[in-house]
Amino acid sequence: MRMQESVGRLTEAVASLKEQVKSHGDKIDGIGKDVHAAKVVISVVGGLIVLVGGAIAWTVNTYISTHPAK
């Protein structure tokens, strides 16, 4: 009888560990998706900063070239 109880407890423990491993895998997948989203956001924001900086530089350059120093 003792042996059957021990085997039953071990089976239950293994099943519990399987569920825990599955939930950890889901968490890791979620973190991977978050990292990917952060990279995309940083790329988009960086691109916008470059575009705005280029527009400002073009505007300043155009203003300086059309208004010579007196």
C-alpha cells in the first residue's frame, strides 16, 4: 500500500511540474514578444526623430541661404 501511495504522489508531483514548466514557457514567450515590440517602437521613434531633425536642418539651411548676412 505504501508503494502505491508513493507512486501516486510522485505521479501528481510530476504532473504539477509539467504544468509549472508550461506556464514558465508561456511567460518566456510573452517576454520575447514584449522585447520585439519594444524594438519596433524604438525603431519607429528613432526614425521619426531623424525625419524631424532632417526637416529642421533643411529649414535652417534654406533660411540661411536665402537670407545672407548684412
